[in-house]
Amino acid sequence: MAGRYAVGKRANALCDRCGQPYKLNKLKEITVNDSRTNLLVCTSCWEPEHPQNKQGKYLVDDPQALREPRPDASELVASRNIQYGWRPVGIVGLNSTLQVTSAIGAVTITTS
């Protein structure tokens, strides 16, 4: 025959976190990763388990790439007549319409 426990309506216990006395039936148990830790704390010290502790427990499928992607139709139309840069993306072959812009300035130095 298994041993039985008393009801403990008037039993007192100490909070395992703050050390203050409380009724035993008012204390809550802390769990980590859905495992019991056997720590009883008061309602002001108790906090729910953080969801970040459950990483890896649930399968998460978050695909980023598309299967057989197609370019935007507006990109295929020659919307840009002037292209800047060296070997820009999108130029096929050597017949590009690159435009170069440069400027020369002057620097004046005065000493006293």
C-alpha cells in the first residue's frame, strides 16, 4: 500500500527564491524545458517559462527561396538607358551604354 500525504491546509513553507514564509499550497513550482525543478516559489517570484527555452522542441519550416523564380517583366524592358558602374549586373555582352562622369577641382592652401 502506497503512503499517503497529509492535506496540509495549514502547512507553511519558505519560498526557494526570496525566502519569505508562505502557505505551502500557495507556492508554485518552477519548470525548465517542461521539466520539474522541485523549486517552490511564491506568486511574486514565479514567472512563466520563457519560450526561448523551448527552441528545437518544435519543427519550424521557414523557406526563403522560390522554386523556379521568374524575373519581373518590368526589368526586361530597357527602362534604363544609362548604366553606371563597372560591369553592372544585367549587361550581357560587351555592347553596353556606360556613361562616365568625373570632375576636377582645385585646392587652395594658405599658411600664415
